Amino acid sequence: MGPELNHGMMRYAHLILLGAAWLAGTVDSAAQDTFIRSIQSLEQRMETEGKLGVVFFYTEWCTVCHAMEHVALQNPEVRRLLDDRFAFVAFDAESEVPVEFGGQVFRYRPSGVRAGIHEWALELASVDGKINYPTLTVFNAQNEILFQHSGLLGEEALIAVLKEMAGESNGR
């Protein structure tokens, strides 16, 4: 290959990288907008529909979180309960996006190089002053925590908790 071909390939590679960087920025912005809307929707549904809030706190590095997300939270009965009876959102406890909820703004708190935790997770996912992942929190419009569980919650246990919180009988 001659030098002019290498130069052309390098130029093409730079254009691809530039396009990928732009697209990543666009996707990030869209993801943040969707994320902010889902938190606003949670609060609105709690207020207007009188639903309890359910937040699944997770982190990207937590394998147990991913297991619970892909098994228990995808169970059709769990999905039905969450969709029909609750206002639900999954929340990355290490998100750097500010969250406005209940008239307060919660922000990411860095604790080191590429480490930190979101204040909303500190507020709703702390159990005995500690946070373990995943944490499932059920709370009311007054932000009173009604149920909280750290660690893996299997499908049947999650269904039982959601039915109890929704006031459904075991026969239903």
C-alpha cells in the first residue's frame, strides 16, 4: 500500500471515530432525558394515581443486580404488578445525573477517582446506614419507606412482597 492510501484510510478512520463520538453524545443525552422523565413519571404517578413508589437500586458492576433485573424483574407476574399497582423505576445508584424528587434536588457525590454514590440512593436505599446492591425500596407519597430489601430477591418472594404491598390477597 502506498502512503496516499494509508493517509486516506486514516482520514476515513478519523471520520468514523468522530461520528461515533457524536452519536455517543447524542445517545447519552437521550438516555439522560429518558432517565429524568422516568423519575418525574414516578413522582407524578404516585401523586395523581395514589400509587406506591418502587425503586430498584443497582450499579453497573453488580452481577447480582443484573441477575435480579433479568430474571425476577422480567417475570410476567412481577411486571403486571409493577405496571398495574405501583410507580416503578430502576435507578443506577452511581448515576451522575441530578434527580429532582419531592421538591429536592439529589446529586451525585464523588468519593474518589471514578467512584461515588447518588444522594437519592443514600436517601432511599440505605439499610442500617449502609447500601448493598441491589436494594428494592417501596415507599409512599410522604417518602416513608414501607419495605426495603438488600440483596437478591427471587421471583416468588418478590411477587409475595408486591402483592402484600398492593393489598392483594394470596388467592388472586
